[in-house]
Amino acid sequence: MLGAFESRSPSWVQIHTEEGIYREVPLSEDGEVRVPGPLGESLVVVSGGRVSMAWSPCPGKQCMHMGEVSGPGEGIVCIPNRISTVIKTKSSGMDAVSF
């Protein structure tokens, strides 16, 4: 049974660089995306409906320590390498803000 804010809608991850949206990947398709940034290449992994930052050339590696995200609106940010991810879903129009 789904919780109050979970969705049956298809979900995907949007990967952003400083130029804008770099790629959109369905959460239902496991794989890796190499993302260029000003410090070098970062590696975003989609596996089992979850997203993680497996590698980044940033100094502190905080983005790698954020773990996996899987819920709509959740994301991972690497400020030094200017890369971010956010999970999107087709919404029925009801969310925590409009509820």
C-alpha cells in the first residue's frame, strides 16, 4: 500500500550541470551516467529505483556521502563540481505543499 505522498506515476532523475539539464534517466532503468563538471567527471548511478553519486572529483566528497535517494523531489548536489540530481514524477496535482 502506498503512503500519503508516494506515487504510482513513472519517475525519472534529472541530472543538471551548470549549463542546465544534462540528461533525464528513468528510475526503472539501472545504469551509470558520467557527468562532466568543471573539476572533472562525476558518476551518477541509478540502481533499483534509487540514485547515488558513486564518484566525484570534488575535495570533500559530501555528495558521495549523501547516500541514495528515491523519493520525488529528493536529490543530490555537488556544489564544487556544479552537478545536481533531482527525482521527478508525473504528479496527480496533490503534494505536501498543496495538500
